[in-house]
Amino acid sequence: MKILVVADENEMSVEASRLIGALVRTKPNAVLGLPTGSTPLGTYRELIRMCYEENLDFSRIHTINLDEYVGLSGDHPQSYRAFMKNNFFDHINIDQSNTHVPNGLAENVEEECRRYDDLLRHYGCTDLQLIGIGQNGHIAFNEPADAFTPETHLVTLTESTINANQRFFDNREEVPRTAISMGMRGIMSTKHLILIASGEGKADAVAKSCFGPVTPEVPGSLIQLHPCVTVIVDEAAMSLSGFY
Ligand code: PGA
């Protein structure tokens, strides 16, 4: 595991976008695994700038997102499909038909999960998987549990995650209680895993994920077993790691 400690969130975004940009230039048809959330916003902004100012070409890039809320259509402003369009896809020269997000409105969620795993199998694996981390150590919507779930699956969000995501909705009641999430196999099968985190609120999750025991109670801890991981964190997010 390579850990890059940077001064702040901005530097974290610049470093992450540099790695992604280098892959897009060297493998123009790369498959990128992408997250939503506040953490990757700066990375997406920087990649958009690189597309405009440095001719970073996404025309042959494919993307696979980690998760989607159940019950929200891709047009719903808080859906992760809409998030990706508004914050990234609509601003780069990507072919939107090459972008994949689980269908939150699928009539049969089980079938949608299998379809997503088939899609992952079709691509083989992602060339790069960018992930954030929840304060409780979740990655994608793989919440703390008794066992790791390998496949794409239906998850019931924890109170901590509902509270954290409430800020995007008008009120707590509107936050969906379930989601479709890529499982740990899809995430871990990537060639290069990049975890980004900033701020004190993530310090405990970062410390446990990078230096604690590997346990499904801290889903992020599984990244310790990946052969090619880059963790890019600011000093605040690294502040509790000295205790391990
Ligand atoms: P955040 O979420 O980037 O909005 O903090 C990260 C996550 O929950 O994975």
C-alpha cells in the first residue's frame, strides 16, 4: 500500500486526477470504476479542466459506478446517475452510453444486481477504481457487517450513512433506506485501487482501514489485501493513523 499524505483536500484531488489522467492518456479505452459523494468532487472538477485545457480525451473511456439508491430514477436530482451527469459526464467528451450506474428503478432488484455483476464480468475488471470511505468505514454501500459480501447486492443503509447523506435531501425522510451496491469482489478485482479521504471526520475510518485488523466490521480494511493500492489523504484524515 502506498500512502500519499497531502496538505489538504485540493491537493488530494489534484494527485488523484493526475493518476487517473495518466491512465486515460496511456490507455484511452480504459475502464474506470467511479464513486459519488463529496470527496471525489474536486477530482472530477480537475479532470474536467484537464479535458478542456489539456485535451484529456474520454471519448473511448468506459465507466462503472459503485452504487445507486433504490427507488430513485436516473433523472431524480439526488440519484447517483444524476450526480455523475451533473458533476462529471456532462462536462467531458465521454460517450454516455459507455457509462454504467445501477438502475435504482429496476422492478427486480435481484436481477439488476446479477446484470451488474455480468457487466463487470464482461469488462473483466476495472483498470482503476476510485473510492471514498464513509465515517463508519464503508466503501461503496458495503456497510459494517459480519461478513464481506462479494456480489453486487441490495443493502439497507445504516443510521450513520442515512445521517451523513441527509444533507443532500430536503429532509431525513426523503433519504432512501436501501441501495444497490457493488460488492467487495467487484471493487477488489480492480487493477489499481485509489482511496481518497480528507478531513478529521474520516481519520478513524482511514486509520482502521489502513492499519487496523482486516475485518468486515470495517469494510475499508479489505483494501490492505489488494496488491496495488494508493491511499491519498490529507493530514487531517491521517491524524489518527499514528495510534496504530
Ligand atoms: P463522502 O462519502 O465522500 O460524501 O464523504 C464517502 C462515502 O460514503 O463513501
